[in-house]
Amino acid sequence: MSPETDSFLNALRGWMRLFMRRSMHEFTMWMKRTGLSMSQIGALMRLHHHGACPISSIGDDLAITPAAASQIVDRLVGLGLLRRDVDPQDRRVKIVALTPQGRALIREGIETRTQWLENLEAAIPESRRSAIAEALRDLTQAAQHLEDGAKTDIEKHG
């Protein structure tokens, strides 16, 4: 490994360690305030990012049993964070979706997790922000390329 590669990987590891610690700390504190479990938050996040779906999809995404997914949904419906509707194409299937209260809660969690980035921006000299933004776009594009390739491999090989 070249010194440049070693330096690059060390810089990435340092950033990732700090970013993850800070991001997860803020998110964990928010999660404790909500009183929700990680699985409940996972179900809400799944619906936030991918929209309404059958309860079975939540179970598949969270790698839990259909019964466990149903219990999570029941609790979140009871809290007013989800609504359960009948699938118009198949009345036997229940579709769940975020309520306005559920959407607001997830937006709050996302904002809480990233709020510290505003302070970080202020700590970086304005003259360096453009170069850093460009480097972050390059990293994001490369990571997305790797992720897209991993998805393709999974689809090919199951």
C-alpha cells in the first residue's frame, strides 16, 4: 500500500469514526426520548424512505418474523404513528403508512442526527468548503457505485 493510499484510508477511517459516533449519539439520545425500540424506529424509517407497504415487507426489511412485524405495527398504530389500510387489490393484505404524526417524528429524528453538521460547517473556513464539498461528492458517487454493484451481485446470486 502506498503512503498516499495509507494516508487517504486513515483520513477516511478517522472521519467515519467521528461521524458515526456523533451521529449515532445524537440519534440514540433522540430515540431514548421517544421511548421507541430500534425495531419500531426501523419500521418508521422504512416507511419514511420507501412509502406505504404491506406489513410483511416491514418484516422482510427488518429481518423479523411476520408476527413480530405485526406486533410492531400494532404498537405504532396505537401510538398514532402509523395507519393501517386494506390493499385495494387484495383485501386480505394490510398496508401500513406513516401518519402526519409519524412523519413529523421521523423528520425530527433525522434533523436531530444531522444538526451538528451546521456547527461543523461554521468551523470550516469558507475558503475550504468548496473543495471539501467536491471531495465529498466524489466519495458519495464512488460509494453509490459500489452499493449499486453490490445490489446487482445480490440480485444475480440471491
